[in-house]
Amino acid sequence: MKKIMFLIMIAGLLMAFTSCSKSEEAASAPAEPEQSAADDPYAEVRGKVVTMAGPFTDNDAIKFEESIKSFEEETGIDIQYEGSKEFEASISISVEGGNPPDIVDFPQPGLLETFAGKGYVIDLNKVLDMDKVRSNYIQSWLDMATMESPDGPIMAGVWGRVNGKSLVWYNKKAFDEAGYEVPETWEELVELQNTILSDGDSPWAVGIESGAATGWPATDWVEEMMLRTTSLENYDKWVAGELKFNSPEVRKAIETMADIWFADGMVYGGRKSIATTSFGDAPKVMFEDPPKAWLHKQGNFITSFFPENLTAGEDYDFFYLPSVDPQYGRPVLVAGDIYAMFDDRPEVRMVMQYFATGASVEGWVRAGGAISPHKDSDLSWYSNVVDRKVAEVIQNATSVRFDGSDLMPGAVGAGTFWKEMTAYVSGSKPLDEALKAIDASWPN
């Protein structure tokens, strides 16, 4: 009996020892996490906030917020965007006051260039994977984002939503019925103009009246001709004030435009009607029965001025404004938004790297109203025929440049350039006098 009790006691001790050993092993073994920090590429930034300011308000702000939602959900970064209709005034106060948001969306690069020149903007060359950035834009977008700082040239931003201006609109039904063909070259455009003239009609519908802003459509035409008759270097020098308006290069661009506008019968209503015809009313004559004019050059926003109940691709269409001189390739005049970085933190870098991809605007593209400048964007994203064709024009561009008047000092770009072109077009001033007046207005 004693022997049995002894064996039971030994067995109990062994069981207790084994249990304690297993408990110690369990305690010393690390717990299996659902996902270790090493496996989460966004562990460092989850829960972080990135502030951003820009001009997007109302429906544009909603589309922007929707387009970045998937990125926020994936990374855990909260991009807090604040839009303002008085953006330029408010952002100047914030930046100059030393309290800028982390990222700023500039609808025109001119103001960004001012801040870069004062040393406020972070050089993206030092904080982003620039091999990826460079591979996703054609060189022109990179050129336009390169700006001078106190320490020399920097990459001041990356381009987001953009739009194109080098478009010629026409009444597709009437155009097809007349047997006209879309021109691919400047020579073919000239031939089309002559054919329309010989048929007894005016080829072009042109109007530059816009209240206090009268003349701005003329500046767009001059910019288009600058891109088609001289080099990008000269265009950039002209915009910077280093190439005078009264130079042979700028004169040639204006005269190329005038060869169309001032020729007998070329514009509906004649030369004198151009300055008094509203830019929004000008294209409407294309849709009269029969059309009174056949072609109208303008950005894609102009469709909002077309008569109601017209269907894109059926009632109207557009083609790319051909290059005058083939040596300058297929340039496209553009506008758009450039995003700049004002504070360097890991989460801000990650957001900026994201903005350099098509994914950052994919949602907006699908919703309509945005064009992507990124090489990794896909034409299948576009939900309407106009946006898709504008995207094709921009994707096929060999070079792009921003609206020149928007980059010039306000006294010129939104002042004498508008005013003096109007005076020249209306015939109240000769070209020599108008060009000298613009040059004289350039700030010292």
C-alpha cells in the first residue's frame, strides 16, 4: 500500500513539473500578432494627418476627396483638404506668415514659382523617388515643375489634374454631311479653310469679348502660335520676360494668327466683329441651320456654352490644332494643378509620391471633369468621349506648356496683353504700337 501511495505521489510531481515547463515555454514564446509592424509598410504613418489647401470647392472638392479615399484607407493617412474661392490671398497669408499647410495645390504655377524663389518650397529631388516620378511624366511636365530657389533649381511640385486647350471644335453632323475631313497637318487645315471659303461660308467662329477680361481668347491663340512657330526655349523666355513681345519670334506668332483672323471671309462677321463678339456666343453660329461658320478653337470648357441637348461625338466633335512647323512636334497648350510640399515628414512624402501617379486622379477621371497627365493612367478610365479625346491629345503630345498669360506678371498677362491685343484686333492700334505698349508695361 505504501508502495502504491509513493508511486502516485511521484506521478503527481512529474505531472506538475511537466505542466510548469509547458507554462514557462508558453510564457517565453512570443504571441502571434495578426500583422507584425515589419509586415505593414504603412505602420509608421497610420493615424497621421497631412494638411492640404487649394482652390477646389463645391463639386470639385467632393470629387477630389472621393479620388483619394482609397489611398487614405490603405495607408491610414488622413489628408485634410481645405478649399477656398479666395485661395491665392489666403495661401499667401499662410505661407508668408510661416504657417503653411503640408501640401498646397496651385491652379497656376506662377504663385508657386514666387514661393520657390523665396525658399519656402521643399525640393522634391531630395525627398521623393525621382526615378519613379520622372518615368511617369513626359519631360515638359518636369520642365514646368522645375523652378528657381535661393539655392538653385529645384523640383517644386508634381502635376495632378490638367486640361488641354489646343482643340478645334466643329458641328460633326454638318461637317460630315458636307464631306469635309479632319485635318492632320497645317497644310490640310489651310486646304480645309479654302474649301469652306469656296463653298461660300466662313471657316472660323471667333470672339474675344469677355467684359473686363476682353482679349484673353486672343492671348490663347498667340500662345498656340508661339508653340507652333518657335522653340520651347523661346516660349519660356517670352513668358519670363526675357524675349520681348516686339521680337521677330513673337511677331511671327501673332502674324500667323492674323493671317487667319484678318483674311477676307475667314472669320464670321469679319475682323471688326471679333472684339465685340462674346467668347461664349462665338461658337453658337456653328450650330445654326445651315452653319454660319465651321471651326472654333477653344479649351474643353467651351461645351458648356454650346446649345442644349447636343451630344458629344454625334452633334459635335473636335480635333487637335495641327502644328505649323513639324520641327516643333505636337505641342499642346495646357492648364492644370501642381502640388507642392511645404513640410517634410514621412507621411507627407508618401502623399506626394502618390500624387505623382495616375491612381491619385483615377476616381476623379472616372467621375468626369479631370484629365491625368500621368503615363500610368488608362484611357478606359474616362467616362465620356470629350474627356477621353482630350486625354488622348495630351498623351500624344511631344511637349506641353502652361498658358503663358497666366504665368506672366498680372499687369501684363491679365492686363496689357489682353488690352493691346484687343486694340490690334479691332484695328484701333497697329501691331508695332501694341507690342511696344506691352513691353513697356513689364515690371522692372
